[in-house]
Amino acid sequence: MVEFVAEVSSNHNGDLNRCLKFVEEAKRSGCDGVKFQLFKIDQLFAPEILKYSEEHRKRKEWELPVEFLPEISRKCKEVGIKFVCTPFYLDAVDELEPYVDVYKIASYELLWHDLFKKCASTGKPVIVSTGMATLDEVKNAVDVLIKNGCRDITVLQCTSSYPTPPDQCNLSAIKTMRNAIKAPEGVRLKFGWSDHSVNEGVILRAIHRWNAEMIEFHFDLDERGEEYKFGHCWLPNRVKNLIKMARNGFLADGNGIKAPQENELEERNWRADPTDGLRPLKQTRIKWLKQLEK
């Protein structure tokens, strides 16, 4: 069965109560995990970028305060949802370690193997997004995780554009990576899709055609999150409907035995009789008439 992870990113707006509401809404929508990001802009962008780019300096407002972590963790445990977070600086791995269930490494950090090593050393599961990456780059990243002790890895196909048109999603790369990257015994390796398309057709295709085992998507509560304006965020009711739709697809598979389903049994009596082509079967007609005569 597929797992769903709601990515809060910077839509928390620096408000703890809003963070906790995200946890509650992710759970209500049917998600298995809720993901935050832990970064500091002076450890995210080079000094010359911050010096000359006001746009990047303003992302200071998007930072998640470290002091929020214990409360977010408590709320996740209370409602029964996994707390996932992306560290964007090395010390963030240590700051998160007492609280998170899963680490996530973003596409932009794929080449920074020191971050992979540190996440792996905690022994916790790691999710990796692969936007912009080549297959060799993904292989190398997974290899670093395995060599440094990670035993539960999820690799997500991703296109790093916001939003992503369906024809740029390249979902078939999920199969390419699954075929090319093998885990040694004792390592659980899964594959999935990190969504920026906000398109139900893309998500359902990833699950039911390409066997995505995890779906991550950007999530907002009310169109007021910092990132909602970019057009790649889902809202709660739409997410709830999507997850229900996806899980109904699995229910529809059945057991594969070609036989009448339980809710068809009564209708079998109303098939055309093979002797005269009329409905219902003659035996059913007799019973029906007897009931009318009573």
C-alpha cells in the first residue's frame, strides 16, 4: 500500500499553532506522514547570494524555529502520524534526531554526501528526492546511505519545477531507478513520486502504473501559506479526496478469481433463461409467481 506524506515546507508562516494545525489536517486528510523543513538562510545560501539578493534574504521569514520541534513531535505522536523533516545544514540532523521519525533529503542537496552520511548515521529511515539528477548521481547517493548504516531508504522521482506540467513528470523514471538500483540484504529500498504537479491524474498514474510506494506533495491549509502562490500546493479537501480515490483503486483489485461477487448473487437469478432468452430464469419465474399467489 502506498504512503502519503504532506510537505508543509514554508507554509507554516512561522506560527506554532499553524504548524500543529498542519499536523492535524494531514492526519484528517488520510496522510501517513507530515514533513517540515529545518533551514537557516545563512547556512543555505552562499554569502554573496545573500549580499546581493533581497529575495533570498527575505526567506529568513520562512525558517522553522528549532524550538517548535518538541511541540510538533508531541502533536504527531498524539494524532498518530509520522514526523518527517528535511535538514538543510549538518547540525540540523542533530537538532532533529530526538524528535523525527524520518529524515528527508531534498533534491538540491543530492550531491552533498556529508549530509547523507550524517542522516544515515542516526539509523533512521531516509527519503531522498531526485529532481534534476542523473541516474548515476542517484546511485551514488543511495550507496552513501547504505555504506553509512541506513537500512530504510525511499527514493522519489521528482521534477524540480514549480508547478510541474504533466508532460515533464517523467514518471517512468521510477521503474528505471527501481531496475537499476538494488539494495543488499537487510536494506529496505522503496521508490515513489515527489509531486509538484497538483494533478490527480499524475498521482494516480504514479501509483497504479509505476507502483509508487510513497507520494509526497506540498500542502497548504487555506491558500495563505508562503508557497501557495507558486501553484504547486494541494489543499486539505482535495488531498482527502485524492487519497480516498487512490486507496479505492487498490480495493477494486479483488482476488482475481472470476466468479460472481457477493453483491451480484441475487442478480444471477434475473439472467435470461437459456431455453427462451427471457428474463428471469424459469426457476426464478416459478418462485416469483408462487410468492404473488400467496
